[in-house]
Amino acid sequence: MKFKISFILIFIVNIFFTCAISAEQFKVLVFTKTTGWHHESILDAVSAVRSLSEKHHFEMEWHEDASRINDDNLQQFDAIMFLSTSGDILNDDQKRAMEKFIRSGKGFIGVHSASDTEYDWEWYTQLVGRMFEIHPVIQTASLQLESRNFPGLERMPDSLLWTDEWYDLSPEKVEGLNYLLSVDERSYDTKSDWGDKKGDGMGDFHPISWYHDFDGGRSFYTALGHLPAVYKNELFLDHLYGGIYWAATGKGIK
């Protein structure tokens, strides 16, 4: 009888030990709801994040159901990613849950049109840092590295040709943005003409990606990610994972 009890205890201990050493390092909610423009690249993007989760041993959950943005459900996550979201996507209760989530010390990752989301929610615009205004046609331009002092940018060259949808962004909605990437406006045609709305770039400094501490939590944003092919680019995937890792853990800044 004692032998059986000892065997059972050893078996239970082994199960707990195995679970402990195999547990993912953090968990991210990937949210892709749109009520405005819906990017064709969303499925490619979700697949890329899933591959990153397998490569870097973190857990991800993807959905477009805003009802899951509530206090109880969000407790299990370390960060939430707004992946090419657009328009007004949360009601007042869901907004309050999102604010509470960040204030509890958790992280936010905004990708591409996350800055084309919830313009009238002032807290969210500050969380993102800058908001989308207009863009010219998709073009190749010179992407510039502003800082290497952030995870995922170790292999990024100081400058390289990059093809994407170059967002003109609003002035800063909050102080303290730490810039990572910019685009050289001398390298592409900045003019945009949408009939009743026109644009001509942002001037000498045109930011593309940044991070900042905000309201007790962390926020990372990249405007890259319009084209499906970008989600097969190893430099972009490094950049994206760096943002995920920092937002979820607060680690990685040298």
C-alpha cells in the first residue's frame, strides 16, 4: 500500500514538474475586429503571430469578439494586440476593462491600423501615441533606424529599402514616446489625394514605430504591416516579436 501511495505521489510531482517547465512564458490576446477598413493581410498576420508564439514559446489567443474584452477574461493575458483593427470596436464597458487591464501593469501592441481605431476615445489615442490621418499609394521608401535600444532591432540595418503603406500620423497625443523607426520622406512621393482630404507627409521627421510607458502599463506601436508579404519578412517579424516581448514582460531594453 505504501509503495502504491509513493508511486502516485511521484507521478503527481512529475506531472506538476513537466507542466511547470513546459508552460509558455506569457500569454497574448490578438484582437482583429474591424468596423472600418478590413486589411486582406489580417489572416497572414495572425498566422505570423502564431508562428512567433511557437518559435518563442508564448501562448496566443485570437478572436474578433469584443465581448471577451472584460475584466474576468483579460486576467489571463499579459498583453493585448490590436492587429490591424479599425473604426469604433469597443463599447463603454469594454473600454473600461481595457483601461483597467493596462493600469494593472499589462501591455499593449498596436500594429498598422490600430492607429485608425477609436479616434474619439482620448485614453486610447494616448495609449497608441499618434493616430492615422492619411497615406499615399503603396511605395518603396527608405526605412530608417532611430534606436537599437529595444528588443527585436538587433539585426535591423541603419537604413534599408522597404515597401509598405506609409501612414501620415497626427502630432503626439502624449509625451514620452520613444522612437524606433522612421521613413525618409525624400525617398518617396508623399502626396496623398483622397478628394476631400489631402496630405503631403509629415516633414523632416516621419516616425513609423515607437514605445512608451503609459498609465501603469506599456505600449508599443508599429505602422508597418499593410502588405501580406511583410509577414514573411524576418526583419519585420523580429521587430514585431520585440514589441510583443517588451509589452508582455517589460524586458529587453538594453
